[in-house]
Amino acid sequence: MTEGRLIVCATPIGNLGDVTQRVLDALSSADTIAAEDTRVSRKLLARFDIHTRLEAYHEHNTAQRTPVLVDRIASGERIALVSDAGTPGISDPGEFLVSACLDAGLAVEVLPGPSAIITALVASGLPTHAFYFGGFLPRKAGERTRVLESLATLDATLIFYESPKRTAATLAAIAQVLPERQAAMARELTKLYEEIVRDEVSSLAARLAARELKGEVVLLIGPPTGEKPAPDPGEIRARVAELVDAGSSRSSAVKQVAGETGLGRNTVYDIAHGG
Ligand code: SAM
């Protein structure tokens, strides 16, 4: 029996022509393919006439399936891991299986290939000297604002995955914290309706609010340019509180701080109220 191992296989994010020869060889010769969605992977296998047995490994069965797969690899099975699209382990449960195999001292081989992060970053035209991948932003407004505030001064392009339905709302939320940054929305990469829209965050938010987006989306926010430092939310809150303590009404304090910082009144209001 061949030595057991986990073979992490990157698969196309749209265009099936992007699959590598090494991945096809690994999928053909593996004992089993663990797939995030067997129906999705079956299409890829059918296209390349591969008949290896498929089994499900997804976010709802990781706790139960991970130890079973680890045991089977330990006893000599070669298990290929694929996700619905792109590189397993990036925003999908692949990371748990990789980590469990490494903990058990088993061989893990990663066959590189497509990932939406890198494709979107390069296609966006935004700086690539440093980038931060934040997965999916939290859905709760307060948590999302806190994450964005914590990233406001990072000298890196910020990259987030997002669903098409939430893209406009998420961009509007980003515009509250980083309104003047250069940004891009990359949609349907490598597919027929691929689209990259570039603009300042606030303008991009306004443009996309008027559209019903479909397909898969990556959002990218450029680094601070250095001309205008990103506003420090703590200082803004403190300045509003100072004016209110000195007798201003809350709305005139917000108006004054908007004038002092060049931010929109709604932005100052939201920051002052911790939203
Ligand atoms: N493992 C995958 C990878 O390496 O890119 C990502 C898995 S994550 C669950 C799925 C998200 O990736 C989608 O919601 C979308 O944000 C992004 N994505 C995947 N394919 C894409 C494509 N063709 N165009 C734009 N974004 C894509």
C-alpha cells in the first residue's frame, strides 16, 4: 500500500481550464476525494473523466468526519481534499483537516492553483506590496465596524469575501469608516461575466447600491495614501463628548466635528455612537 497522505487540491474558481495537471493526476490516483459539495465536484470529475470515489467533508460534518479521515490516512489511504472552488483551507473547512493531519504526524501535500484572493488582488490594480485577507466581515454592524477600525491604519490592501446580496450594505458600512480609500469589487472572476469595478469606497458603495448583483464577489480596499490619515474613532468620540460637555447639543457637536475632520456628518454620528 502507498504511504497515506492528505493531498490538498486547488480547483478552478470558475474556468475549468484553470485546473492543473498535478491536481488531475492526484484526483485520478487518490483512494478517495473528500469534497465540500459532492455535487459540485462531480461536475469537475465528469469533465475530466475521473471516477474516484467522492465523500462529503463540509462545515456541518467536520467534527465527526475529521478523526475518521485522519485514521484512514494513518492506515495508508491517499485522500484528496477539494472545496467547491479555489484552494481548500481558505475560508472553508479544509483548514481543520490539514491541522488534524499535521497534529497526527501525517504527510500533507498542497497542490497550488486558483484562489479568489490572489486573482482579485492582481485584477484590482490596488497595491500588492502587502495585503490583508479578512475572510468574510462580521454580519453584525458593531463587530464589523470594530474590525474595520482596527484595520484603518494598516499599510496593506484589505481583501474580503462577500455574498452578492450583502455587497452594497457591506460597502456602505466600509464607507462609514474608510470613505475615501480606493476600492474595487471583483465579481465572477474567470467566468463569462467577470467584472472589476474600481472607485473610491463611498462612490463604489453608491454605484453598487443601485444594482442587483449576482455571482461571487471579492471586495478590496486600498491602503491609506498618507495624504489624509485615517480618522481615529477614539479621538472623534472624545471630541464629540468634549463639545457636549461644554454645552453643545449632540447634533451641533457632530456637525462641528464633521467640519473639523472633513468626514460626513453621518460618519461622525455613527462613530460617536459606537455603531
Ligand atoms: N477556497 C476558496 C478560494 O480559495 O478562493 C474560497 C472559498 S469561500 C467559501 C467562497 C468565496 O470566495 C465567495 O463567497 C467569494 O467571495 C469568493 N469567490 C470564489 N470564487 C470566486 C469568483 N470566481 N469570483 C469572485 N469571488 C469568488
